[in-house]
Amino acid sequence: MGSFERDTSRDFFTKVLIIGAGFGGVYALHKFRQLGLEVKLVEAGSGFGGVWHWNRYPGARVDSEFPFYQLSIPEVYKTFDFSERFPDHNELRRYFQHASKILDLDKDAIFNTIVEGTTWSDGKWTCLTKDGRGITCKYLVLCTGSSYKKHLPAFKGLENYKGTLIHSAAFPEGGLDVKGKRVAVVGNGSTGVQIIQELGKLDCDLTAFIRTPIVGLPMKQRTISAQEQQSLRSFYDAILGSAKKCRPGFPYNAQGKPFLDSTDEEREAQFEELWARGGFAFFLSNYMEFVTDKAANECIYNFWAKKTRARVKDPVKRDIVAPVKQQHYFGVKRPSLEVDYYETIDRPNVTLVNLKKTSISEITETGIQTNDGEKRDFDIVILATGYDAMTGSLMDLWIRDREGRPLQELWQEGVETYLGLMITGMPNMFMVYSPQAPTALSNGPPVIESQVDWIISAVSKMEEDGIKTIEPQKAFAEKWRKDIQDMNAMTLYPLENSWYMGANIPGKVREQLMYLGGVDAYNVAILDALIGWKGFDVGF
């Protein structure tokens, strides 16, 4: 909590308060206005954009492809042109600026405001901000996203490093001059791949520290003309709507024939076809048995390794990034899309350190020392080490339930929500792009819109029927959690240490943080709960 004296003259009440200004915040603010309710939004950053407000590192771009990574708001999509199949961070910020302007969102937004205390009393939520303001509301909507709270590994000596230390989510707005510099990149998830892919082509000596090699899939990037978009706009309602009716939030064609019923020749032909399409086709249109069947998973991995190894000439580097023997399951840790990552790491100015063989033992004043005793000096160290995903940003709000118990206490043995939308003991508080929803296993905008539309329907019904509060019943929340973990136990996800499982954060409960049934099944489940307020206690 803030340490300065409270100035209550700046306090105010609003019927609806939204926290977070990414896709969820934009859509929720727009929809609540349409409902005719008084609504305000607070955001830690200086503008709309969510994760794309903060992500400015070299090569940062989304791996959800055009036209599916946008909101289905006609006023916005009719008047904005993307330039690439996979937009970069600059274009995405331009998109959010455009949405804000077209929808006149700024007038109801308060930026550079951090909430650090959230309590329920007398039928209202009160949010205390870092600068001492108190905001009360009847309905609280948390659009804090999955990737906000940065994870900084507790490397020994990190505080002693004298060079430039940067987390990937805190890159300077003006960029970073690496010319002639010795640069280290720690982390090989999607962010690490994008940074290495960009910086490795510049005039610098780059060293990538890799523990688990990413499964990089060919992006097949291309430009999108204004004429192509103008022609497609006649179909946008159907195209964007279809994304909510399929498992991954992208209307990819499903694989019709089971893996075990396919011959080796049929599998190879299918793999080649999907590979040529680029994007996540090889991941999301492939045999879905890869999630549950080790043999199917290994078969897909072997094809990927064959394709990838052919692109890396250096034999040592080749064995680090695409080992012949499968070391982790395909698709169970998040794959990434790349353009020329594997060619870039082949360059002579790029060095790879295999952390499976020698881990980082210490950060020194001048660089990084590994367990084999080797000391490497660096001018710049970039930590592409991800986030306390899904729950970290919620915990930072210091939310307390109606009994005064903090969320940290309530979830100390694991996350428990109902429908990924609400938490027992926290009336009228809703979550968007949240744990125990499809979230990170899907394209973002479709699941965000589905959740916000549900919240709008619930609040509208409450207002019409004179309902003061709704909150989930404990038994239904427990069952939602159990169903997710039971489904998880039938997959390969528990066999990997991924952030899907919360395994990247020391001390965090190891559990499946996502709903695994897909966007389509999720929509059916949440809409069913609206009928007769199934699983909710209703207060008049």
C-alpha cells in the first residue's frame, strides 16, 4: 500500500470500474457505455494497449494472424488498415490509438494509475491507488491480462551487475543502441526468439542462454494491402464471429482423420501441407492427439526437427536448438513463430550457451558466470524471462474478499474461480482474460469478447431485476477447478514445466491455469450458467 496521506477530495464513485486498458479494457468500456452505465477505467500505463503498451523490445510482434487479432467493433475495424499478416508492436499501438480516438475512450480513462488495495464493504468495492485516490463502484471488472507482472529470476549477484540490465517488458521507448556491444539474452520463449532474431543481425556480439529450446514455426510473414482489407471487410462479422465457435479462437481447419488411422504417407503429406501454410497451422490444424498421445507427439516433433535442423549449419548450435532426440513435448510448452531465427543463430556473431549442460551460477559486476567456471563479460544483459502469468497482476491489486481475506490467502493452495469469471466471496467482481479460462491457449480477442459479453449480460439482468449482488457458490467453483485439473491429468501438460502450469515462478502452486476445453466449449459453459443464475448466490 502507498505510504503517503490519503487526500479524500479526489475520491469518486462510478457504477462500473474497469482496471486495465488492453483489448479487455477497450471492449468492456465500449460495451458498458452502450449499456448506458456510468463507467471509468484506470490503467497503470500512459495509454491504451495492454501488453502492447509495454512490449517495445526489438522484434516484438503478435503471433495471432490477421484479421483475427482485433476486436469485432465495426466502427474500429472499418477504418483501420493493418500492414502485415502478423502485426508488430508499433502497429498494435497504432491500432489501440485508433480505437481510442474512434470510440472517444480517453474521456473515461485515468492513466498512470496503479491500484494497490481492493476491498468490499457496504455493497461496494473500493480501490485505493498508489497516489492516494479512492474509487468506489458497484461493479468491478478486472482486465489486468495474463502478462503484466514481470518475472526477474533470483540470480545470485544480480544487484551487483554494473552494465545495462533490461527486462524485455521494460525496453526504453527510444530503443537500445547495441552497436559494438556485447549483449546477453537470457530466455528462449517467444520473446527471447524475437529479440535474438532481430539483434543477431546487427553489429553486436550476442550470446543467447538457452535452457529449453523453443519450438519455432515458420511465420510466413507477408504484407497486407489496403485493397485486400477493403474487400475482406464485407465478411468481417462472419470471419471474426467464427473465431468464437472453434477450439483455439482461430477458425483453423480441424484434422479430420485420427492419427492412428493415418498411414505414414498421409501424415507426412499432412505435415508438409501445414508447414507450407505458415503461422500456427502446423500447431492448431495438426493431429490433436499430440496433447494426449506421446507417440503422436513424437511423430510431429520428429518432422519439426527434420525441417529445422536442415536450416542450421553449425552442428553444435543445431543440436542445442533442434536436438534429434526429443527433449520436451511438442506444443505443451508454447511454440513461437519465427522468420529467420534459425539462420540468425547460425551467424558467427551469435553464441549459444546450453544451460542444460552448464547453468547460470552468478551474475557478476561485469557479466554472467556459469557452473563450468566460465565468466563472460557483457555490456548489456536482457532478461527475456517472462511473467508471473495469469495470476500475478491480480495478486498485485491486493484484493480482499467480504471477510477481509486477501486473494493470496484464498489461492495459497491453488487458483479457484467459477467459470474463470468470478471468485467466491467477491460479489460483483468480474475477470477478463483470466485464469481458468481458455486465455493463453487461444487467440485473445475472441475469448475476451465472450467474457465481456457475458459480464454485460449478467450486469444488464441484475440492473433490470433489481439484483444487488451475485457471487459464485463455493461448490461450483470447486467443481470448475476440479474439472480443469482432471482434464489436465489426461494430457501431457503436467509432464512439462511451463508457465501454463505456473512452473516458471518459484513457490507458485503447480497446476493447470487454463481451461482446456477450447473457446467453443467455454462459451457454451458460461452461457449455460446465466440461465437461472446456475451456481450463483443472488442478493436483492
